[in-house]
Amino acid sequence: MLAAPAPLSLVCFRHREGDAATQRILDRVNGSGRLFLTHTRLDGRLVLRMSIGATHTERRHVAAAWEAIQEAASPPD
């Protein structure tokens, strides 16, 4: 769920199920070493932040990041 407008390259989002699910994504993604997400709180809710704007970023990089986020969002084993 998009958590704030994205006028530049910073996208803020969170899991619909709340802070625990969002924290799980953050921990899994950052622990994987595939990419690094930062976080903040908006309206008291945990929000993940991803900046997409490096000169050499390609569509495949964004697709790979989205895949990693989706994998991290799956229920725990």
C-alpha cells in the first residue's frame, strides 16, 4: 500500500497487515543483502522507504527489488 505521495525517487510503502508484517519485510529484505530499505513512521505507522534514482538503475533492478520485497512479504515458513 502506497503510504505517501512519491513526487521524486523516494517511495514510501507499508504492508496492509500493519507494523509487524512491515517489520518482517524490512528484516528479511535487509538481511538478505539483495537490497537495503530504510524506514520511518508516518501517522504513527511503520513505513518502508526505497529510493530509486541512481544514474545506472534499470528496469530490471527495480523488478528485482520488487521481487525481493514480495518474497519477504510472504508468510513465515
